[in-house]
Amino acid sequence: MRLDQMVSVLRSKNAGPLVLTFDLVFPDEARFNHVAAAAEVLRAEVARRYGEALERVAVHIYRPALAIKISIPRKVMSGDPGDRDVYGAQQHVPLLGIEL
């Protein structure tokens, strides 16, 4: 199943000027558990899709909220020349089609 079909929220945002973070919030425990069990596959796919080294992709699982947070370094610091998304709010699109 595709990631965008399993989450109720999938968004990106800055976590400071140098880090981009993705929030995945799930509507039920079954979908959350499915993705949480595949966290290393998800991490590797994020690294591949964003051209990042695997060790620079952090995945944080937070069971009480049925949520997963993924963080990667920004390629360009927020607000620097060449930054096309100052808030990091449009960077989640490559995650939509991930199959898990």
C-alpha cells in the first residue's frame, strides 16, 4: 500500500533553518504498526528519494500519537539565496508514492 493511502496527515516543515522534517500521522493503530515495522525500509527510501546519506536520515516513532517523524538536513539553509521553499512546507511530495 502507498504511504499516502495509509496516513491521515503527511506534511513537511522546517525544524530550524538547517533541518527539514516530515510528519506522518496515522488514523489507526494497524496502519501505524505496519509503517513502524517497516521503519528501516522507509528510512532507506527517504534517503534515496532525497539524495541523502542513510545515516543522515532520522526516523522517530511516537506510538502515543500514532505518529512518525522523519528528519533530514536541508540542502539550502532556509531563506538563503536559492531556497525555493522558506518554510519547507512543499517538500513532502516525494514521499507520497512510497510503497510499504
